[in-house]
Amino acid sequence: MTYRVYSGPQGAPDLSPLEKQRVLYKEFMSMDEALWWASHLRKQGRVALSIEGDDGTTLDRRAIGAAISVAPFARSA
């Protein structure tokens, strides 16, 4: 199972299906790793636009933000 994290600069618009074909992404073996990366991106001034899994899981930027705001790794310094 892999999860793809699509990212962009702060303020980037939501991705259309066509744009996803042209945007770089990073793959992870678990949702926890993908969410950790999304948290890391936020700390670096970027934003995770979407997370998509091979199992059909799809999180948009709002769902990602909600998930990383309550995750234990989001509270660490």
C-alpha cells in the first residue's frame, strides 16, 4: 500500500486531476508517514494539497490540516 502526498506553496489552489499528472509527489508506505510529511511541509512553509492512497483513500488539504493538528507529531518542537 502506498500513499502519495502532493504538495505546493502556501496559497496554491486545489489540484485538478490533470494537474496531478504534472505535480511532484512523495510516496509513503503508511498514512502515518504521509501525515508526518504533511506536518513537515507545513513547518517548512509549504502545504500538502492532497494525500491519495492505493486503497482509494483521498484527503484534501482541509482534511490533512485537521488530521495533523491533532496528531502527536504536530505538537513536537
